[in-house]
Amino acid sequence: MGERSMSTWNYRVLKRTNQKSGAVTYAIHEVYYDDAGKPEGCTEDSVAPMGESLAELKEDMDHYQQALKKPVLVYDSLEEAEEQWG
């Protein structure tokens, strides 16, 4: 990910298409937004819930559940946005 200051992030479901096989997968990634709230980048790999306590793990899981309620983003579109400011 490029060296750029991004104001906020959250978990989002990303749709990713394998360029060779055409297989489609969905996974949760961290997505980063610019100051206007536009998605501008994401983690290359999907992320997994975690916490330093059971309470923190439950809280993280709540954020993952919220990601499932938002529109799905397309991984390749975010990757192209990152290349523009790289």
C-alpha cells in the first residue's frame, strides 16, 4: 500500500475475480477512504477477526457483521485507485 494519509477505514466485503480462472471470491478486507469518503485503497489480503480478549474479539466480529450490510466493492477497482496515487 502506498505512503498516503487516509482519514478513515472500515471492513468491507470485496469481490475479487481470478484473472486466470475467472473464479470469483468474496472476502472481508480493510478499506481506506480519502477525506471526501471515497474508497481509495484496501489490504491486499483479506483480514480475520481478532482481539486481545473475548470482548474485543466480539467487538471486532460486530464490525465484520456491519461489513456484510454494506454494498460489495470490487477489488480491482480499488487496486486501480491505489496505482493512480502510487
